[in-house]
Amino acid sequence: MDKKHDIATQSVRAGQVRTQFNEHSEALFLTSSFVFDNAAQAAARFSGGEEGMVYSRFTNPTVQMFQERLAALEGAETCLATASGMSAILTAAMSHLKSGDHIVCSRAVFGATIQLFSTILARFGVETTYVSPTRIEEWEKAVKRNTRLFFLETPSNPLTEISDIAALSAVARRAGALLAVDNVFCTPVLQRPLELGADMVIHSATKYLDGQGRVIGGAIAGPKAVVLDPMLPFLRTAGPSISPFNAWVLLKGLETLELRMNAQSASALVLARWLEAHKAVARVFYPGLESHPQHALAKRQQRAAGAVVSFEVKGGRAAAWRVIDAARLVSITANLGDVKTTLIHPATTTHGRISQEARDAAGISDGLLRIAVGLEAQADLQADLSRGLA
């Protein structure tokens, strides 16, 4: 596949390998193992002396096609697929960290990521310091002699704060740390963190890469020395593996990724402007709005503002829950990235397991709602939200 091809073409064509049957759609290899020609080939495959399929826990043709296509979209040398977005973060951490190491992490990350770092990795002697996603000086001050990893989401979940990837990359390099960027809200269609200086890109493929809420998956993309060389041995041994079926579904999702991201981002901007003008809404958080604190940075760093809009309703949790309970069209679910619009109350769901102090520090109020805009008609979405906002 020519790297000069547009991202829309790569989304459809990159990574495909046809069998002897010359199938047009990518083949789905539902097999646990692969047969060798002889004992010597089996030995060579197991030792890594010969490339080829061995066992679907860590080598599978369908998974490989997904990995190669996503790597092409991210402009990465390699990509490794995992069972989920959280297993992708765990794989990256376990492959690059050891007891006594230190992480600097944005405090504006997914609640499960905070739980992973603060609860699970902490038991193994890995310390995490949480800082503002937007204040570069906090990252600089948090660096220690044992800092090995910077981790962030941009835009953040759920307040869509924008981190300056290039600036944080410079800080990480000076600290001798790797910079990992969770690119779930933008996908490579809207943002390519590796081009801005990130060392690796993390994906919850469950979200926009699938696009229809069908399967769970994750991925890490980046240079071979950062991703494949240290992480494949962990994947092979620990087994946080994606199923071939899920990889095949994600391949199909990538085919429409650019169309969906552009259409959903355009619809989200219209909805954000409508919400900003609504008398029942106290504030709207969306990078595409001029009122967003990092609007200028988002315009430089992203091709569009994405499809996630968060907004704070007047009246706190009771008012926020009324909006949710009055919805008849949008889906009340914590997942995002679907062509069906979803609505959730972060303080009691996605971020409900973290402390009140952590929620306050992250700006997640009781009146905050997060809507991930799908492909429904804009008039229908506004009518559905108006019922609860009235």
C-alpha cells in the first residue's frame, strides 16, 4: 500500500492480504493454531527465526491485517492489537515499567485508567502523579528521576480538554520518559499524535474504530522499538489477546471511519452551538466552540473537534438526571463512538469509582452530562434533549 495514499483510501485498503481464493473482503481466520510443514519449520516459527503464524494468542492473519491497517492510518511503523482499550494501556505499562518507576498522568483521563494506575499498578510499586492536562508547568514539576511514562487523553474524557502534544513531548524527552497518547476521541482521521512527537498511541478500538458498538478491542501503535519489540513478548505470555472475529469486525469499521468521524464531528458542532444557547445549560465543553479554553490549540492539532460534547445543566444532579430520564431517542449508555447517539452522567457512572476529591479536581460536577453524537438527524436529537431541558 502506497503511504502517499489519502487516509480515506488507507482506511479501506491498507493491510489486506488475500488467500489463494483471492477473496475481495478480508478473510476471517477462526483458528486457534496453524500447521507447520515439518519439525524444522515448527522450531523456527516458535523461536522467531522464521516469520509466520504460530498460535492465535499472538499471531493471526486477520488480527495482523487490522494491525497493519491501523498502523498505516496512524503513520506508525507497527501496531499491536489487544482484547480491549484497558488491556492496551496495561500492556504498554507492563512492557515499559517496573517496580520503583513513576508515571506522570493527566488527571483528566478515563476513570478506569485512574483505577489501573492508582490501585493495580500501585500494588506493584509503580507510583503515579496526576497533573492538569493543560498546564505544562505541572508536568515539568511532577517529573522525578524515576519518571518513565507520560500518559494523557486529548481531548479528555469527559470535559474535552486539549493537551499540547508537541509541548509535552519535549518535556517527556527531557525527562527520559515515553509519551503515550490515548487517541480514542479523535482517531487518526482527526489527529495523529505520532506526528506531534508522541512515542505511542493507545486506542480503545471499541469506540470509533468499530463505530457501531459491536465488539471490544484495543491497540497500541508506534515505532517497532517502542511497541512490537517490548510488547509482543508480554502479549504472547500474558495473553490479553484480541479475538480474530473482533479484529475482523474492526477492519470493517475502519472502512467507514473517515466518513463517520467527519459527519459526526459536524453534527456535534451544530448540537454544541444549540446547547450553548439554551437557557437551561450553564456551560458547554466542546473544542469546536470559540468559548472552549483550548479552541485555538484544537484547531492547530486536530482536523475537526470530534463528536463528544459535554454540558453542565443548571440544577445539579437532579436536573441532569431529568434530561437523561426524559430521553426517548438517544441511548442511555456509557459507551461512545457509536453511530447511535449516547448520553451518560459521568459523576455516577464512568467516573463514579474515583473519589469525590478526584472528580472535583477533574471538574466533573454533578450537573455534567456527556453526549456522544451519532448519525441521527440533528432536529431529532435537539427535540429529544429539549424534553428534559424544558
